[in-house]
Amino acid sequence: MKKFKGFEPGTIILIIITLFAFLILNIIFYVAIQGIPGIKILPSIIAFLVMQINFVVFLFIGRNFFIPPSYILLSFLSSILLAVITYSLLI
């Protein structure tokens, strides 16, 4: 594998897995919101992307420092809260 400056090989693999997982989640999310009446698609997709970016940033910050596993749960819950706030501001 080509070496990237500043990244360990494990970090590159984690980034690739995360990108594929979120790509699959985006497809599932888009298909799921098609059947919900009264929901606006663009604000919900933007809110979902904000949630993903926030979670990944917190995940990599937590991975670089010694932080307990409860931090991952807190970052996920804060990401969901941020997505709800983003959606409510966009509609």
C-alpha cells in the first residue's frame, strides 16, 4: 500500500471502511425517505451528511487520544442532535 504522509496504515483502512459504510448508509437513507409523506428530501440529506461528518470527526479525534468508549456513544448522540437541529433550521 502506498504510504501517505502523516497517516498510519490502520488509519487509511479505517477511513476507507468508513467511507464505504457511509455510502451504503446514504443509499439506504435516500430510499427510506422516499416513502415518508411530508418530508423534504434535500434538508434531510444535508442533515444526514452533517451527522456523518460530525461523527467521523469526533471518531478520529477520539482515536488519536486515549478516550473511553463512552465518548464514541456521546459523539454519536451529539451527531444525531446536530442533524435534528440542522433539519429543523433548513425546513
